[in-house]
Amino acid sequence: MRPILEVKDLTVYYHTPAGPVRAVEGVTFSVHPQEWFGIVGESGSGKSTVALALLRLIKPPGRIERGQIVLDGRDLLAFDEEDMRNYRLAQIALVAQGAMNSLNPVKRVRDHFLLALRDHGVQLGEQEYDRIIATLLKRVGLRPEVAHLYPHELSGGMKQRVCIALAISLEPKVLVADEPTSALDVVVQWQVMETLRAVQREIGAAVILIGHDMGLIAQTVDRIAVMYAGRLVEVGPTREILTEPLHPYTRALIASLPSLDGRGELRGIAGLPPSLLNPPAGCAFHPRCPVAIDRCRMERPLLREVRPRRWVACHLVENGGTT
Amino acid sequence: MSLLEARRVRKVFGGGLWHRSQVVALEDFSIAFDEASPSFIAVVGESGSGKTTLARLLLGLLQPTSGDVCYRGTSLRLLHRQGRRRFLQEVQAVFQDPYEVYNPFYKVDHVLELPIRNFRLAGDRRTARALMEQALVEVGLRVEETLGRYPHQLSGGQRQRLMIARALLLRPKVLIADEPVSMVDASLRATILGSLLSLHREHGVSVLYITHDLTTAYQVSHDIVVLYRGVVVEAGRVESVVREPAHPYTRLLVGSIPLPRPDRPWLGERALGQPAGLRPVGPRFCKFVDRCPFALPICQEESPPLFQLSPDRAVACFLYREQPVVTNDDLTVVLRNRAGTGAEAPN
């Protein structure tokens, strides 16, 4: 099957007086039509920068340095600003981190939809608009009357559903969701993710889910990419990543998650994530890696396919996936 | 006499002339911390459950509408200078956001120097420095990487551990930790919770761990109190509450945790089933009735008392109405049944 989205060597730097912050470096992955693809990483790993870059929403001092973002055969980075504006929402849409706080407090829910639709050249009569908005709200499990409410009259979960409905209003082929449920209660988190699942089935989009919560991502996506210090360190099918993580960082990350099995098993990862202004030489994880060898300090490991569909960037992982 | 005790505290916000709608943030809550048998209790609830109100009441930052919070037998409102000073030293707090407590113009040393000076913990500079270094080492911070720096030069996890070090410096008897790790990454969360755990085990500090996260509560605490809209719905030993939740709301909470395990599907509301569709009638009712698939007519018109399931377990749900009723004051007794083994390492 041909991928709907191919990201190749995506590199984004933030240019600061102290030098470039290498937020995203050489990120390559592809997503298939209707696939759920997860990117998991801790704060500062560059995962949100990837989300913004996919929609070309990086603002100065940030800049996409190089790479390709090929959506349905066309490279978004080759577009001019006007084409990109038309493509956004219509072909690729974003549910941003804290999206629910981005609703304009003095505009009713309906106005948010009108703005989005009109901005993309959807010209209809008032009644037609109302019909479309009601359908969109229904898709995310909200009543049509919600259209006439102001954001402050909605709960956090409802606001997040409105944001999802806005993002799917033009039925994009790819939906990027960056921490769509952080700051929501667990029960509401589940409800919002269920909504996202139902919506995805209906419009048949591929979803890129970005977050820090390995549990939530693992329960939702088909494949996981693990990001550390601006690079992908491991990519593979969810079940395989969870049961047999190959990269030492993935292993440590999974081991640090609190479970409902053994109690008192708290294993943090020693040390701190590296500065992206001065990333360590060699593998960025080597200062915290329990199994690092001399080669890791000098030579940066490349992301290689060590077995079918499993990609790992680690010198210690041999072909076939043994360490 | 308990070191710190909340007796049937109730907190109502709003009301009065200008704010007509009243919100009951916390209903009849009782808990006690003993000096002789330190406890590690988690209070778990979603937003609006009253868990932060509880923390603020116990710290004397809020006045209860009714009921009382007592420190060594004296109501916080009636503490005199000496007693208040001792309270401020023995009952410490760690809050959610480790950014807000720092003054960006001072080096981080300041947060440690201040309590040493205020409580005259050290006679001279050398002793003061030694105390600071000891506290840092105890929370796993390297002295040379911490002292002499400004708050922005430390990571969120370091700042949060520094707050625990500060609390430690005062050798408190009770630590109230309100969402101490909710803004910290997974890999650091374990380290910080580990610091809290060793504080309890090695220094005999009672910890009240307030959180929305059932998994970390399960990992570190011995006892758990589950709050829903200001009411205790379930309390007891953490293993049994989390593994065999009795209250439908606790079941919903446990089922809503996305676990990174392919063999444990994320059921969410499916773990519980469709609500029975009952609505409250009258002013008293179970707060969970509208969402509960097992709701009975009695749940619409009575608020359930706590029923005792076992010596160390209580649940506020009419499904268990065959069991003996415990009064809210006895919630303390339920938890105290565990307190003797409080310093034990969890297996």
C-alpha cells in the first residue's frame, strides 16, 4: 500500500543567540492511509515541533532546515504559502496541544466553524451551514444546540470535542493530534479518545497521535515511534515495541511507567535529557545509557530496519534485533 | 492525641449575598496522622473532587465551613505563636508547580537558607551548609549541580526535588504533597516518588499524597481514599481497593487508566456499562447516581453512608447496604488499622 504521508529527513532548528537549537533532526517515517501512528517522547524531545512542522506552522526563530513532507504524492515544503493555507485543514489538520484553550472566548462555537469553512472557500446558505455544523457536532457526540454556546459554557472534554470537530470539518486525509487529552481527567480522556476513534472511522483519515503518555498511545495506535533529543530512536508495531523494546531508551521508558502489577517498583531514568543546543557527540542517549560502549560516544547510530517493520537507532542492536 | 487531624470538616464555597449558588467542595471529611505510626495515604480524585480543598484545609490555608482541623489537639484557628511555629515546621507541603514557589531573582540556595534562618536550625554557616547538602543528597540531587544556580537553570524535576529537600530540612512529621509529579516527565516521576517514599520509610514522615493518578498512588501509598465530588466513596488498603474496586466510581477510574499493555484493553466507560438513568430526587442522593449502572431507587433519595467491607476497607455505596455502617469519624479508624505496618516496604 502506498503511504498517504511520507516524511523524509525532516529537520527543524530554532535559531537563538546562543546558536541553533536542534529540535528535530533527520526525522523520517511514513504513515499509511487510515493508520494510527503514534509519536511518543518526553518534554523537549521535539515531538510537538514535528506536529507543527507537518502543517508548516513553525514560526521564527524556528525554521524547517531541510527534508520533505510528501502528502498524497505532493511535497508540502515545495508549496507557496497560499497553497499551503488551502491544504491545511482540507488535506492535513491539527488538533493542537491545549487546543481547547485556543477557542475564541467571545465567539460562539458556530462562528468558529463558519470561519474555518468560509476561509476554505465553502460558500453556503445559512441553513446549509447549520446543517453541516450540526452533522460535525454529532460526529463528535455533541448536540446541535452546542453551536450556539460560548466556549466558557462548555466543559474541558466538550471543548476538546469541538476542536476535533473543527479539525475534521473538511475531512482531511491526515489528522495530527498533539496531546489531545492532556489536562483532562482519565474518564474524560477515554471519552475524547473514543470520539477520535469514531471520527477517524467515519472519515477514513490517518491519525498521527503525539504524546508523552505511553499507556494512552499504546492503547490507541498501530505503530509507535519513540523520539529522544530530536530524533527517532525506535519505530515499530505497538505490540512489539511494548513486549520487546530494543532501544535502551525505549526499554528504560517502559520500565519507568507505573503499573498496576508489582508495587514499589519505581525505576526512573538516571540523568537528564540532553541540551539540544549542545547535543552530546555520538548517540544522544549515551550519557544516560546503562549499556553504552565507546562507539556510542563517538559515532551516531542511524535508524536502521533491523527486522521487518522494526527500525532502531542503536549500535548494540544487531540485524535481526538481538542485542 | 493525633499530630494532625481533620474532624468532620466540610467546606462550602459561594453562597452569601452576591454568589447565590453554593458548591460543596468537601463533605464531612475526617482523617488523622499519628506521630507514633506514620502513614502513607493517597487521596485520589478527578478535578472538582475536593482534593486540593482538603490539602488547603489541612495546611490551614482555608477555614472549614464546619468541623475542625487540629494540630496536637488544638484547633488551627486557636493556635498561639509557639504552637503555630511548631505547626509550620512539622507540617510541610509540596505543590504541583515547582516553578511558582521560586523567586527568579534569588539563587535556589535561598529556598533552603530561608527555613534554616527562620527556624534557627543552624548556629553557624558551616552547619547550615552541611544541613543543606545533606538534604540535597537525601533527595538524590548533586550539591555541585544545584547550589549556586538560579531556578531557571534547573529542570522541573530538579526543582520539585529541591522542594522536597526543603521540606526535609525542617524534619517534618507530616508532608502534604498535592499533585507533586503531575507536571513532570515519566522518567523523573519515579525518581521523585522514590524520594517521597524514602522520606516516609527512613524518616518516619507521614505523607498525604494527593493525586488524580491512580497508578502512582498504587505504587507508593499504603492506603487510599477515593473522592468524588467532595465525598469519600471508598477508602482502605491500596492493593485491595485498586485490584478489587468496590464502588462503581472506583471501578470506572481503574478501567479508565490506559495501561501500556497489549493484553489489558482500555475499557473506560465500557468497564462499567450504561448508566441506569436514575436522577436524584430531593436534596440528598448519591453523587454518582446519574452515572451509575447499578443505581437503586434508594440512591436517588439518600446519600449512602460508609459501609464496612472488612476491618481495613469502607465503601459509600448502597450495593453494600448489608454491611455494618461506619461513621465518617471512623474512616480514620479504618485507615489506622493499617497504620501499624505503615513503615513496611511494599512488596
